[in-house]
Amino acid sequence: MDIYLEAYRYLAVQGIPVSGEDTEDVEDDQVFTQEPVLDSVVQSDSGYINQSSETNGTLSPLRPEALMDEDPNKQMQRRKMVLHKLLENERVYLTKLGSLLLPLRPLKAAAYTSQPVLTSQEIQAIFFKVPDLYELHQDFCGKLQERLGSGDPLQPVADVFQQLVSQFGIYHAFVSNCPTAVETVERCVQSREQFRMIAQEMRLKPSKESKEMPVTTTLEALLLQPVNHITKVTLLIRELLVNTPSDHNDYIALQKVLRDSNNFLSATKQSLDQRSGDQNPFTDKDPHLVKDGFMVEVSEGSRKLRHVFLCTDLLFCAKLRRLPGRQATFKCDWYLPLEDATLQTPSEIQLMAPSTLQAVAQKDIEVARAKLIQTKIEMQLEQNHNKGTERLRKKLVETETWILVNSPAIPLGLQSRSGKTYIFLLSSDYELHDWKDTIEQLKRNGLHPFSRTPCEVQALFQLCYNQRTARHQPLHCNSDEWDGNTLRGLLTIKIHSVSGFKEACNVYCCLESDCHGYFEKKAQTSILLLSKNPVCDEIDISLDGAQFLRFLLWEQHDFRSTAEKGQDYGTDRLLAKKQIWLDPKNFQCKEWRNVSVGLKEQELRCLLKFQPQSLSELDQLTGASQGTFGIPISIVTFREHSRIPQVVLRCVEEVERRGMTELGIYRVSGIATEIQALRAAFDSDGTETLALLKDCDIHVVAGTLKLYLRSLPEPLLTTELVPLFYRTVGLEDRASKDTQMTSLLCQVPQPNLNTLLYLFNHLKRVTQHEELNKMSLHNLATVFGPTLLRSNPEGESTDISHMVVVQVQVIFHFLSKETLPSLDQRDRQDSVSLET
């Protein structure tokens, strides 16, 4: 069935005008005097809409001329009827879309097994934009129901319709893809028995409230529903406008909504007109998106994250464009016709750009990964205490983006006919060969000489952007960390054998996995020598947010025959690759699972076993420093299962035991070498810490406490809040200042707040012995102000002396308060929720 012919016939029956016949230039007060948009709908003396099976309606509103003298109350009653009819249509439509989406999840799950029903590309082609349509109309239906539920007849609804019509671009993308979707369904129905049973036996229940038995329909019939529904919506919007009094708040806004909807349908019909004469309207020669994804472009010695789109004859490189107050989008930076592009070998890339491919030190990557885990722990702890996580989310994005840009090291090189070289870096060999194989296949299929105009190139880029499959950068913050669809823990793989070789060869297997969509190499087996059925060893890989496992089978280069030697001889050859889905449901038990992976002519047999791990266990496996000094305070308390760091507790206890009357306590410096020795003891978590504390000079103990507070990655009052403390402490209204300062104090993260309150109460007890230790509140504020608030934030005054005065004022304000907020009495172990 030709989707364009079918849709054209449907819209033609409705009389939708072609471009140029819309109402864009019609004056608002003439909206009812123009020719009706749906002029082929049966018109009777009583109204525009008849008892049509298409609209399933019973509404027969009066002609606009008759409505001039119509009773406003009756008009509002009909308006209410139209709105309820609209709501009912939306509910029915959502049921149909829901039925269309029912097989999507199991098809996706099966796509990465050894026996997929459909490939991931076929699933994308069939269900393209359907989830977006469901989400759009679910939101519209919910808002409309909420407005109607108020019972107020004057309640405006035009803004709800405007939001719907403004997103009709989703329908444009859906209609553009319809031929591909229907052709894919027809082809797969003919060739795959299991899919034929699914596609021809779709179950459709009229509505949730209906007691009727589910109706059987086909997948193709459901794919036509969006095309039909968009016209029904326009019909009912017009009917709503006809029955809305001219003095109603919705009247003018609904006129614009109707014009926008008509214009969209006009453009859609024009597109259908252009294609309706073709028996095969969407052939392989038509331009369309083939593949897209995120890569790192290396240009002029710097790395930039790019979104790359590969269509049938062009490769686009797009960069992120951020505009104030608007959602970030990607803008085409450059494009390269495939007929002018040549793939470069690794040796050619290295020869042309050796300096630009210098890898970032692996140690720096590991430090960033450890920081990433720690930030995730901090975020979860803050969520447990109902604290805001915006500061930590920003920190998480910065760390992830740095890793995303700096960790890829596998080059993909393209050279244009003019000699210009474009170099991208990927983190996955699997992705590299996917891109190279796809480009080579397109070139083998034959490319016509490039002759597109700039306008055509821009239109093609927009088409590719609308059809993109990589919607978000592969970041943790773009995924639900605890949605239950990913794995975090240790996956053990025992590869029994790799069979199917016609002759003995040297092979090895590489394993890749993802972290919220970001793939990288996790492990590699040893070289298996001269065997037709090699047996591999056991491998453990750590997963965090993983959904897929990839197998790449390689042949070692020095085992090839001399006849095979060529330009890229000396590099190992990829024999086969396969990706499987790690379904969390299959790994709920800790038993071994037998898995058979088909790799072209070879078959890999292995056992998989998964052991879930907590964030704290992953934190220990990252190789991050497990000490105390220089580690975020929330991480220290998390690891110690305490509410206040042990170094603070131990030092304060020791000062209160024998240092409260010591002259100049906290002001007099201790011996630096002894302070460093005590620091090392706390970092190593050795048993000698308590003994050292008792033997150390009390000024060394006090100095160690101050050193710990100074070595925190950010001030105890946090980098984000310090500028607010600076501004608030200068308020002249004492009551307002006290209220706002207390409010700011309660906004700091819970481990920080616990430590601050514990420290403030301790310092107030120190001042009780002021006659002996000569440490007043002001003296203690002078000592701890620069330690707890640090240097001036960016953009503030650079006058250090003035900044120190302000820091002292902030600490003095809290020390001089008679009462401070009490310590959080919720003695819950934060680590408990993180251990799951």
C-alpha cells in the first residue's frame, strides 16, 4: 500500500487547501466570510458537519451568518459539546497510539539477542516519532481535561491548542517517514513469520472505559491513524471557533490556531501531491538519514564535540549552538559530499596529524572517572536530605563532558578531493567499523555527481536533524540513574569457545560496554594460537549504567598470508562483531547464564554472571584516593558511615580534652612536619592515629584540623553560597540579615552543615575559657573566616584585606548567635540507600 496515495485520498476528501489557498493573509474579522476550508464536507442548512463516520460526530452547528443573532448561552453549550468531543477523540487516539507502541519494547529487547525479530534499524524506521506523538497528545489531553474539569464555561483553552499546533513539526517528520515505515512493515511481514503474527494481530480496545472485547487490527492500519487524526483535529478546531462567541477570550487566539493548523495541512497536502503519482515514492535514491552519532572532531590542535550525520550522499558535521533563553540546537558547521570523500588508513592519519592525536594521559582519565562516581554519590546523598542538587548536577555535567571530549582515542579520517583532512576520534572500535562499513557501502552503491544548491543542502541537513537517532549526548544527567533498565556491578564472562573457523588462526576477543550510551573497550582476551576452536579465558568487567555488551573478534595481523598484505597490513583485522542487550530481568539471579553469540561465520559460546554493586563499591574500584584530606566531605562521611568526618571529631575531642585553656589555641601554629605526619596517619586510616593524637602537641592537633578544612575541594560553606553570604552579611536590617543568614546556612549540603554546627558549638565552648586562652569570638572568627570561606569568588573585589574582613564578619555572625540550628536528628545511614 502506498502511504502517500492513501493519505492524499483521505485529505482530498476533506478538501484541505493547497499552499497559497490558506487563510494566512485573511483579516481576522473576515474569517467566516472566506470559502470554508473543508468545502467538501456535506453542508446542510443547519451547519457544516454532518453525521459522518469519519468524525463519528453528532454536532451540526449553525452557519456563521445565523450565529450572529444566536443566543450566547446556546452557543456556549455547543462550545462545551465540541470540547468534550475533542477530549473523547483524544482519548480514542491515545488508545490507538498506545496499541501501536505495545510491541515496541519487546521488539527492542529482542533486537539484541541471537534471534532478533527485527533489527534496531527496522524498529527505528517503523516506529519513528510514534513515542513523541503519544507524549505530545498525552500532555494535550491531560491539560484539556484539567481545563474542562474546572466547570467554568469562560475558562480559556486556546493556549492549550496553540501548544499542540506549535509542535505539529513532529507530524511532518512522521509523514515524511511514513513510506519507509510502511515499506519496512510490508517487507518484514513477507519475510518473517514471527513479525507477521505481530503485525497482523494487533489488539485495539476502543477506550479504557469500554467493556467491549479488544478489536483486532493491523500495524499498517495503526500507522495511518496519525495522518487521519491531524485532519480531525483541524475540523474540530474550526467547529470550536464557530461556536465561540466573538467576545470570548479564546476567539482571537483560536483564529490563529486554526490558521496555523490549516497552513500545516496545506503544506502536507502539497507534499503529498508531489509524491502521489509515484508508485515507489521513497526509494533508496531519495536523500535520507543513514546514520548519526556524537564524535570528537580534532581541528587546529583542539578537540570539539560534534554531532555527525551521514545521509545517502553527504556527511554533515554539526556543532552545538546555545542561544540565551532558548533550547540548545545543533548547527551545520561543514559538509562533505561522499563522492569527494576518501577514508584514511590509521597509518595515513598518524602521518598527516601526529601531534593532534596525542592522547590524554590515562591517569587523568581515571581521576576524572573517580570524580564522576564521587559526584554521583554526593548527588544521591543530597537527594536523601531533600537538598537541591543543581550545583552538583553542573559539576557532573562538566566532568562528564570533559571525559566525553578527552577520552576517545580511536581515529576516523576522511580526506576530501581537494586534500583537506577531517579527523574524528571515537571511543569504540565497534562504532569506528560501523561508520567505515556504512560509508564504504554507500560508495559501492554508486553516487551521482554532487549538484545540490545551498538551499537543498540546508533542507537535507534539517531532514537529517529531524530524523536523528542520537537525541542526547551520552551523559549520566540525560538518563534516569535508578530507572531499573541499566546494570551497575561486576559482570563475569567465561568464553567457552569460538567455533566456525575453516582453518587455524590467531584470534582474540575484545569486549565493549556502555555507560548510559557511551561505549568503550572494557577488556580483551589473550591471543588464541593456531586453533580452529579456540578457548578463551575468564574476564571480569565493571559496569555502571550499562545496557549492552559488544563482542569484537579480531585476527592477529602477523598470522595473515603474504598475499593478504596490503596498505593496512600490520594492523589487526576485525573478523566479526555483535552487540547483545543486557536485560536486567535476566540477571536478577546470580546464576551463570549460557549465551550463544552469532558472529557471521563464527559462533561464540560463553557464560555470563552478574554481581550487583553499590556506588560505594564502585568508588573503591575506581582507584580514587581513599584518604581523608582533599576529598569532598560528603564522600568522606559516606565512606566512614558517619555524619561528621572522623578527623574533625577526633581533633575537636582532643582539643576539648586538653587544649581548652591553652594560650592561643587555633592561633598558634604547630610544627609543620608533625602536622604532616598526623595528616598521613588520617589518610592511611592506620591504628596509630589515636596514639599520635595523644602524644602530639595540642597546637599540632589544632593545626591538623585547620589543614583539613583548608584542603577540602571547596569551602565548607560551598563555592555557590559564599558570594551570597558575603552580600547578606552587609545588610543593615539586623532582623532581615539574621533570617537570611540562617536560611543560607541551612542550604549547605547536609554533611557540611553537620560539620559546621559541630565546629561552631565547639568554638563557642572554647571562648568560655577566654580568660586563660585569650581566644575571643572575634579572634576565632579571624582564624576560621578565611579557612571556611576561602578567597574571593570570581567577579568580586580583589581587595584581600577587605575580603578577610567580610569573611570574619560572616563567621562572627554565627558564633555570636545565642542559638544555632540544631543538628539534623534524622540518624539514618545515608549509605544504606546507596548500597542498593
